[in-house]
Amino acid sequence: MQLTHPTLLGLLIPAAVLLLLLENRLPGTRQRKLGRWAARFGVVAAGLIALAGPYAPAAVPRTQRLVVALDVSTDMNARASREARALLEGAVQAAWAEGIETSVVAFAGTAGPVRTLPAGTRALTPQPPADAGTARAGRPAAGLAGAELAFDEAEVGRILLLTSGRGDPRGLDAALARLRERRIDVQAIAVPREGAAAPAPRPRLVDVRAPEVARGAFRVRVAVDDRGEDVRVRLLVDGKARDAKLLGAGTTGEAHFDVQDLAPGEHELGVALERTGIGGDDGSARGSRVDFARRLITIGTPPRALALLLDPERSDLRRALAAQGLDVRALPPGATAQALTEGPAVDLVVLDAASAAQLDTEAQTVLRDRVRQGLGLLFEAGHDKRAWEA
């Protein structure tokens, strides 16, 4: 036990009376003289020891302080940040009403500088740390260490820790133990707090349809639930952006992409849904990807078409077939029979009314037999009524 100097000074009086009584009971004059000097020496020594001893802690007034440590890592989304700042303002206003000095410090992976908030300060925003925009999760131990710097040696008080509750726990136990030794209380609040309303649903892809196997051109159909927002649907082929469509809020929520000119083989189709507005309560920013879907498609060799045309080089029909990815072989109508019996296999025969009129009996017979066996036939009748009746 270590006594403080007010206690020792209070013991000096009974000690002096006790020594005087002992002095009077000594038998001889010489013994009384020695006792008197011993009593005086004891009183003086006790006084010196009392003056050199420690002061009682209760005799020293201690200042109260509140420090708010605010998590500003990227883990705090827009709604969590708004709620944390509301809690910060409420705690500071309550401390000012009780005459308690207040400070605030922001932290992410590290802590920023401590900012003192004099009563009546309007802007309560702390100065962010250097890693505020890059740290994915806050480190509460760093926030507590930064908040501890606001307390002088003789101050006591409380630290209010506002964090997402999903931060980096390293060093937290040691920081709490150090604050307990200094008699500094810590209160932690996870935001969004339990029971808070869930964030609004974000846009999503409802359905993505594409053929598993295609020969030539094909179409990708995308259905979107835009949740009342403007969105962009982007098509990627083998990881490279190929096309994009904007969908305004409240539209049908569907986008179509026509794809052609893909080399034979397996390809990956990617459909990305992106926000085009100012962002959402889930923390996603403008232009950010909020949903993604993948599909695999196998491209076979393109259909082979035999075009029987009077003037293949100037034919719009031939160009239309080639534009859709068909492998077109153009010949005059007089070569029909030989091409179908001796030439390479084809999937489709294409001819117009003018070319059909030039087919001889042999060509008509060979073409009729091949079509009955399953060969495709595309006939362009045009606007001539007689061609439709032929």
C-alpha cells in the first residue's frame, strides 16, 4: 500500500503525542533528552516523507472528452456513410450539451489526423486518411490508435467507433486493452445497423437467349429488369466489346443483337448490364457493371448457297445472301443441271423469276428431284404476277 501525503500529514499529530508520552516515562534526565531529540527527528522525517510522497488521484480534476472514429473505407457504401454521419452529428451535439470536449478522426487501413470540434462547429467532416479511396475494409485498431492521440495524459472519456462491422480485426484486442488501462471507454456501432431497411434492388439481367449452335448469322436476345433506371446492355464476343444498346427507364427492357462473321469454332458471348445514372444505394457508381451473363456458342461452317442469276455481279440478291454470312456460289441458269449433279454439295438453291424462266427441262427436273430430297430452295418472285403464278 502506498499512502499519499494528505494521509501522512494527518498521522503526524497522534505520532507526536505518542512520542511525548514515551519521553515522560523515561527514568533519567539523559534518557529524556535522547527521547526528546528522537521525537523531534521522527516528526521532521515524517513531514519530509509526506511532502515527497504522491498526491491522491481524487485531488486532481480530469477532463472529459468524446472522440468519434469514423470508417471511410470503400466497404462503407452510400447508405452506410449517410447513417454514420448522422450518428456522428448526434453524438457530438449531445456531448456539446454536456460541456464535453469533442474530436473526430477518420480511418480506413490507417488513421487520418485528429480534428478538434469546438462547440458550434458546423462542418463535422474529418480529414480522410491517405488510403481512404483504396482500402477495401476499415481497420478498427488504426481508428482507435488515432482516436487515442486526442486524449492528453490526464484526460478520460469515451471513443465512439462507427464502422461497417466487416473490417480488418488485426491489432484490435491490443488496442482495446491499452485503452482500458487508460480508463477510456469504447463504444462500437456497426452501420448499417441491424434492422435498418435493405438497399433498393439494383437492375439485373432477367434472361439471355442465344443458340448453342449456329451456322452464319444469329441473334442474341436480352431481357432486363431496369428497376426504373437508365441502363446500358453491352455485348462481348470472346472478351471484346462488340455492340451496346441503351435502354431508357420504363421501356420494354429488351435488347437484340445480330451477330455474324464469326469464324467456325466455339465462342464465348458475354452480356454486361451497366448503370448509366448517378449510381445507387448499393454503392455502385455511374457506368459500373451491375450484372453479367455468359453463354457458349459453336459456330459451324456457313450454309452453302448456289445462286442461279442472270447477272451475278450486279445482283442485290447475291449481296444480301453474302451479307448474312452464307457461302454463295453464283452461276448462270444454264449451268444448273451440271452444278447440282457434278458440283460440290450445297444447302440452298437461290434463283429469281428471270433466272427461273431460263431453266430448261433437264435443269427443272434435277432441281425438282433435289428439292424433294431435302435441298433448300429460295425463290424471289419479285412484283411480276406471272412469276407468282408460275
